[in-house]
Amino acid sequence: MNFSALADDWVYLLLGTFPEGPPGGALLTLILSATSGIASALLGLVLGIALVVSRGWASQLLHGVLGFLRAIPVLMLIFWIYFLLPMLLGMDVPGTVSVVCALSLIGGAYLAHGVAAGIRAIAQGQWDAGSALGMSRWQVLRWVVLPQALSAMLPSFVNQWVTLIKDSSLAYIVGVGELSFLSTQVNARLMVHPAEVFLLVGAVYWLLCSVLNLLAWAMTQKLQPSPL
């Protein structure tokens, strides 16, 4: 293999035309996944709490919406948002916004169940103890239950964030110049070095996911209670 053939393209794969132009490549992949990760975490937290506290028809409706978002392919949702948002808003919507919206909605739907499971894992005695201190149900949830449930939720959040990094590669379908999109451009230009191009791209994805897993492991160790 001749990786020297990529000497003039590896910076382009990592940064796109940045800083002279908009970010692209691995940098845009990071931006897309980080933005989607934050949005899906917030959405998953709100929806997870709603799963726990909702009852009756509201609970059934919420389960139906979350089930729908988890069942449809990410690629299809990107297409729907990319073509429907401009029609609904009457204005052009950048492809990056469509991708972030799609990844956030599906990521939030998956995280909601992890959040709900983490909350339900806390013993009823914790709720009763907070109520005995005169706290409202929302105060018990905010100050007693959620801090304890955080460590139980963390694996679900990390798994979803890793998935977002990989799913961001689907942004190529609406012309967003992230890592996968630029790798096809470079491969089409070089023609004779596809193995080198896609091995490098695979290594970048592996590195991004591995760093995230390492950070999550460090956070898990920090959140674990110290032995008496």
C-alpha cells in the first residue's frame, strides 16, 4: 500500500477547506456528532422523565412516537427533514441542520428509554425519603433521583454518542461534506488507491469512537462511590 499518495489529501480529509472555507471532513463529523449528541441528550432526558411520569393516553402517545422514531431508518428521516422543513418553513434549510435534527430526534428517542430505566432503577425508598423531608416530587427527582441515576444512564449515553459519530456518515446523502463525503471525492480523484483512502477514514472513525469510550470509562470511574 502506498499511503504517500495521500500526502496532499489527508489534511483535506481531516479539515476540509477550513480555515479558508467552511469546516469539512473529520472536523465536520465532530461538529455534527457533538451538536447532535448534546441535543439528543437533552431531548432524551426530557422524554425519559416524561416516560416515567406520564400516564394513560399521554403515555401511550409518547411510547408510540418514540417507537416510530426508533423504527424508521436514519437515512429516511434525513430525507424527510431535508425536503419537508423548507416546505413547512418557506425557507432554505442547510443540509447540516437536517442531519442534526434527524440524528437528534432518533438519538433522543433511544436515550429516553435509557433515562427512564435509570430513574426506575432508583429504589422507592429514595422517593419516600425525599418526600419525608418536605420536598415535592419534582424536587426529589432533580436533587435525589437524577444524580444517583446518572451512573446507570451513562452507558446508554455513550453508546448513543458513538452511534451518532458513525451515523453522521449518512450526511453525504444530502451533500454535507463530512468525512465520508470527502473520502469519496478523494477516492474519485486518485482512482487507484481506494484501500489507502478508506483505511485512513476507518482509522479516523475508530480513533474518534475510541477516545469517546476512553472518556466515558474515566467518567464512570470518577462517578463510582469510593470504597469505605
